[in-house]
Amino acid sequence: MLEREPLRETIKAYRNGKFDKGRTGSNAKVEDLWWDWFCKDSSLANKGRSLLQKLNQIADSKKIDADNTYVWFKNHCPCNGNLYDSMSISEIGTKRVIYCIIPKSGHKCDNGKAQLYGPKNDFETPIVEGTWKDIKDWFRN
């Protein structure tokens, strides 16, 4: 994985249009946020933009230290379900994951629910499970 810029810089770039479709070099910039994937390479830019849009909705939360964390994306392939994407927020220094955010799980047993995992309960079960709005609300409170 490449050295990551602070989440604050990623969000600033997003808000300034540096990840916008059609902007020169933007696909490569979005694709650099991916760590692992099972989908087609050609899907990464659009999937990444969708995750960046969601990240933008929670990035100003007091629960996120935007100066000392970074974001990375992963595309999952469950044995029993459909491909789905997640984003993780990790500490820059230790690379320890702080939050794993799944906007829509692909596991059949999860029925497409949004999920948030974190160290609060050792990532054992979701801290929040429901809709994307539930995740946003948790970060806002």
C-alpha cells in the first residue's frame, strides 16, 4: 500500500473536484485509494467515487481525527453473496484500523444492511447496523 495522505487532504481534494469524473488524472487518483478488489479494474474509479461521496458525508465528525488518519477502500467477495465495497479509516503512524465502514453488505445474511465496525468491541459485531443514514447519524452524534 502506498503512503497515504491524511484524510483531511483527501476530503479537501474531493471537495475541490480533484476526483471528479473527466478531470485529467482523476481516475488514477481514485484508483490509488484501493487496497484489494475482486471486481473489474475498470470499475474501481466509479466505485471509489461512490465511496468518496459517502466519506464526505461523515468526514467532519468529531469521531474522526482527519489529520492523523487516512482512508482506503476494499472490494469484498463473500462465498455466500455479492461483491460489495468497504472503506476503512486507519491511523497514519500505526496503520491500525479505527473504523471499517460498509455502506451495503453483500453477505446474504446481512440483507444489504450498512454496517460500522470498530475497536470499541474489537470488530466482533457491528457498532451500528441498518441504513447508510444510521451510519451517518452515528458519526454526527
